[in-house]
Amino acid sequence: MESAGARCSSGGSRDPVVVREKHLFKGELPEPLVQLACSHRHCAFPVKGNELCVWDTDTTQPLFLSGHCYSISALSFGSNINPLLVCSASHERVIVWNLDECTQKVQEGLTPHGIVIGTLLGMVLHVRFSPDEQQVAVCAGNQIYMLSAKNEAILAELDGHLAPVTAAEFCTWEKSMLISVSEDRTFKVWDYSTSQLIYQSGIITAFPLLSLLIDEENKQLITGCAEGQLWIFSLIRDHNYRCVTHINLKKEQEKFCNKLWKSGKEIGEGQNDSKVCKTDNMRPEGSVETSLPILLIEHCDFLVCFDNEENIYSAMNTRYFWIGTSTALLIINLANFELEAFLSYKDYSDLSIRFARSCALTRQTVNGKVLCLITSMFEDMIAVLEVNLDALVRTQQSGFLPCGNENSLSVIARCSLLTTSPLCKGLKKNMKESSSKTPGMKKTVKDKPLVFHNKIKSSGYTAAPRMTMFTPNINLKKKEVSKWKTNCKCKNKEYPLESDPPIKYEKELSVTCKPTPIFSVQYSGDGEMLACGLADRAVLIFNSNLTDMYNVFSGHDGAVNSVGWSHDRNWLVSASQDRTLRVWSVCNKEPALILGKEKFDKTVCFAQFYFLDTFILLCCGAEFHLLSFHPDTTKDDLKRYKQRSVCKLVQKFPMASTMEITSLSAVNDFYSYVVLTAGSNRALEVFDLNAGCSTAVMPEVHTRSVHQICQNKGSSFSTQQPEAYNLFMTTAAGDGIKLWDLRTLRCERRFEGHSSRCYPCGIAVSPCGRFIASGSDDKYAYIYELRSSTFLHRLGRHSESVINVTFSPSSPQIRFKSYFQQLHPEVFLTQWNLFHSLGRSLLHQSTITESQNG
């Protein structure tokens, strides 16, 4: 066997060394070789067909082990370092080698021998040690043999696959559980202690499944097929092995290349030195499109690239893994299921192998570097590569990775208002109006001379005298007084940040007697009232217990699209499909402010209060309006028809390259300059109203238009870390939920599991910032934990699709039942509509459900 020296490949003279070919072995390779092995600093591969070579990367001394008569087809290292075991398998026998003993015997001049644990099992495609290294799973043909690692003994035979088994992995948190994938395109879950089949999946894909990985932390199964498709399944007991997501590596690779090309174009030609950036995404004429067989899935120590940075990766507890294909190595983010970086063999001219037949990787990095072992598809060559993970990531992501926190965006205002800011202009107008006219107070007669030049109002001498000036209300019921006291006590308590989500059904309330859909549901800031916008043009306000209707507002001529509370809980803004906006006083049934159709060309889709009730934000068409307003509920006795509230347009902000703004979000509970908008062009745009301009645009945030942006706003009863308010969620029909960080403008996590293909299902964030609630088409409401992509609970009892959810922001409340059980303080409300197809019309039945953890 011939060996070559080390070669460096940096992808360019200015690039750091991304990959280095440490060693190249040439010799006869076995034809059925499928599985290679890499450990901490050892690489195992066959030479001369039936001879095992273990190469130490530190000493660069190979250790040759003989014991097979036929070609070696599968290799695997044990999980322990001392002693380090390696298992080799061929057609006629399976051998376990102790490398420490073998090295000692070679040094003594003796011939090392291993322990034969199995004979004549057939063509072996995969072997794997158990976590305690007491058993070895051998995939031979359609069967899986459980062998003892100490002697020749078959402990169990697992028979059930209809085609050769290509991979098997042990489940570390479940005793005696083994998962296998096969060319029959299914995976199976076994209890190898009893040789019983626990679960059998259906046919997943049209191509054979080749690789398998079990993520112990997230309890997920990851498998890949011969056509570059990845599937992730949940192994949590209550999830019934459901599919979490499906990843198309070809599409992700194209998306990543386009992203790099755009970032390189923005920062300037020549500054982005990534090889991927400079390659043309279009295939040359006459070229053949190759498939991407997934040969390997392995854990990746990706966080080593960000040890010296204050970054969100460690905070979000993100996991990464390697994908080894025939043409490249890829890094996939297990939180957002997106491509982080990839190394294409053909992009580095110093590499001897362009197409790999099999590959292996070390799980942990050593000095920021990873060992990779690949065999050539067309030649008898084996190359040992050293990949600089930090250099690989930084050369490809230099255009869009944050370099620091100096210029990053923040939801919480970190500087004072600029004199040229639109917010400053609106505040000046409000100050002038408030100084000239005091709200809620009538004009008083000033001291003037005897000669009056203005009209004098009648003094009322001819009117009947008032007999009763004031009548105090002394007939208060004891229940009302005690209720008021308990509410005041509850308001002083803080929201528990370590509480569990609400999971138990509590009560149900029918909103209207006729079938009417509810388009918007929102709690007041104190959690005492709930506002609902209905399709029958009404706005309803309930108390938080859903036992009484506090008020009914009517006046819109179309369905109410959105409702929003003011920070002081005294005002309610509603937007309707009749192209009007109304501001209501909670204590008055007449609107305090009406903006009619003459103000807007298109339907007002969304409206909310902003900047601590100083402004109103609304989206209309492809732009959103910033309005300054001054509410006044007093009425002139002679001109009651004329509203005294004042509202003026401060500025319009158009969203670039879109036909319509589909969602808008901003914080009103504290001072914030940031406004988030999503458009029909599937883009998300960030506006800084202090600067009065757009600061960032994120294209193609979802595969469809975003129908809701949900920020982590907290509540007045909870206190979170300042960085937590920079997180926000977006959701689109058929594309799940994505968690974004405003500082990095990156998708940090993706939540899938619920179904939202038919209706725009809403989402909400709990006041503690730990849970996300989502509606779904499958008649369930889902609750996710912010650090996990899989759902925690699935809430039933819904008759049809759940399209709107909201959390209560109020403090804990203790209630008692007959069995003396404390209910959870967090109230989870859902709204669903029952659709019946009647020609072109839809029949809606609206109900609100209150659920608490009891």
C-alpha cells in the first residue's frame, strides 16, 4: 500500500486553511466496503481487502491487524477511549479488537489477535457497539444479529425487514431499544432483549434509506436516503414516532448558495472569499445532475466557532450535525433545519478524491478541527482529511454572521429620540394640542372686563332648581367588594417564570347565538378583560373568567379584522373590512374616534396602539401609517355629532417590493423604535421609526406569505432578560413557525408538528417567554417549549380547526374545586370556526374555550 504526504487546500491564496489532506492511502479496496470508522484520533479502514489498518493521527503510525479471510465490509469503534475497541466484519466472521492490547503485542513482536464473536452471518453492511460495549448489533442481509462483545454468542435475532438492513443505532435513554433502517424504505424500533418489534413505520420514500443518527438530547431520529432527502422523527413516547420535518438537501444547498451570493454582492466584490460564493449556481450546458446519497449522519461540535462571541447559539441550546454525501460535507442546524456550511470536494483542487463511496467523521473536534475519512468511488484510494471547522464556517458566513453588537438592532430603545425622528414630530404635535386643550375638561370663563364680546351661555336661572346634588352608592354587595379586593391582591403578584403551561380543559363559552366567526382575540394588559372582533361587525368585551359580557361595540359596516388594547386599558382600537378605524372608550359605547373611508384606499388589515399609547399603527395596502391621536370623549351639547378627538397622519412607510402588508407587529408596553412588517412577497422588513426608515429586509422568510408576526412582549406581571425581547416568531400556512433573533436577523429555531395547510392558524407567546401556543387544522392546539422544536402538549376538545390562541398576562390565581386542587394561573384561550361548505358560502360556528392547568 502506497501513502502520500499531507496536502493543504485553502480554496484561495487569501483564505485560511479550510481542509487539509493529511494522508492518502492507495491500494486494493474491497468491493462491498460500506462502513468506515473514525474515533478521537484513530481512523480504521481495510487494506488489501481483508486486512485492517488502524491509523493514529498523532503518531502517524499504522497498526495492521489480520484475521479475516474475506473482504472487510463494515467497521465501528466503541464509545469508550480506555480501552478503545474496534469491531470489523466480513462475510465469514465478526471480530472485536482491543487496540491497547494489540499495540502492546506488536511492540513485543507478537501477532495480535481479536475475539471472534460471530461467524457465517452473511454480507454485513453495518456494525454498532451498544453504549456499555457489552453487545454488538450486526446488520447482515435482512436481519439484525445481537452478538456478545466478549465471546461468540448470538443473543437475539431481529427479523422483519424486507430488504438489506443498512444501519442500526442504540437508544441510550431507553433500555434494550434498537432502531434500524433498511433498503425497504422503512425504519423499525426493536426491543432486542425480547426480540420483539415495538414499532414499524410505513414506506417513507421511494429510495433506500442509507444512514441513521439518534439525537439523545432532543430525542429524535434522523435518517437519510439515496436521493438527498432527510427525515426527522420524534422518539418521545407520547408523539407516536411522528415526523417532525423533512429536509431536501438539494434545495437547501441552492438556497444557501443564493444567500451567499447575495451577501457577497452586498459587501462588495472580493471581500467574500468563499468558494461557494464564486461558483455559478446554474449547471453548465451538457452537465449531468448527480444525486446526493446520504452516506453518513454524525454529530457536529459547531459551537466551537463561537466560543469568544456573545451569541445566541449557546443560549438557544442548538444542535448541529454533519451530513456526508458523495460530493460534499454539509452542516445542518437541527433547530431551524437549515444549512449552515458545506464543503464540496471538487472546490478544492488539492484534494485527491472528488467523489466519495463512503465516509466517516469524528464526533468531537480537536483544536477546532475534525478528522474525515473518505474512500474514492472510482479509484482504490482512501484519504484522511483534516477539516478546520471554524475556518469553513467563517469563510462562508462572513457576509451575514454578526461581527459584534455595536450596530445590532434592539427592541428596547437604547438611545434618545432624534430631532428628525417621526416620533419626535408626533410628540410635539400632541404637546401643542394638549397644552391648548385639556382633555376631559370644559372651557372655563377667564377674568374679563364688563364688556363681553363673545356670546354668553344662559345661566339657567329659569330652569328648575336641583334638589339632589349627589347620591353616594352605599348598596354595594359583599361579593362585589370581596371580588374587587381579591383582584387588587392578584394584581400585585408577579407571573411565575418557572410555571408549567396550561394543559387542562376548563370551560367553554358561546359568543353569539348565530354562527359567526371570530377574527381577533386579545387580552387587556391587566388580564381582566378580553376583546373579540367578530365577522358580524361587532366588538365584544368579556371579563377574564368568561362569566359576563362587559360591553358591546357596534358601528362597523364590515367584519372586524383586528382589535387592540391600549397600555392603560382605557381604550380599544378596531379595524374593519369597511375601510374604517375606530377607537373606543371602554366605559362608553360610542366611539371616541372614527377614521372613515376617505382616509384609506384599501382595507385596514391591522391596527394597534404604539409608543405607550402615543401613536396608532395601521397597515393599509403596501404601507403602514403612523398616526398621532388625542382622544376626547366630551361632547358639545349643541354639536354632539362632531367628534372632539384629534388624529393626524405623521408619516407613511411603504414596504419594498410587495403588493400588501400581511402582518405588522410593534411593542406598546415600553418604548421601542422597531416595527416589524411582513408582505405578500414572503419578505420581512424591519423599520426603525427613530431613524424613520427601513433598516433590514429578510427575503423569503417562509415558503408562503407570513400571516402573523408574534413578538415576545412579556407582560406587566413578568420580568424577562432584556435580550429575550429581541425574539419574535413568524408563521405561514404550510410552513410551520420560525423563531427569529432581531440582533442577528437569523432563524434560530423552527417549530413543526401542528398542521396549518388550510387556514392561517394563529400563534401566541406566554408572558414568561418560555412557551409558544399555536392553532392547528387537526382540531388541536399545540404548546411548544421555546428550546425544543417538538411540541410539549396537544390540547384537544375542539370540534374543528383552531385558528386563534392567546395567553393571559395576569398574575397567578388560586381556585378551589370539590377535590381541593390548585388551578394554574395561566389562562389559554382558543378560538375555532366550524366550516360547512354550502356552495360558495361558509357556515361558521364560533366558540371560546378557557383552559387551565389543574
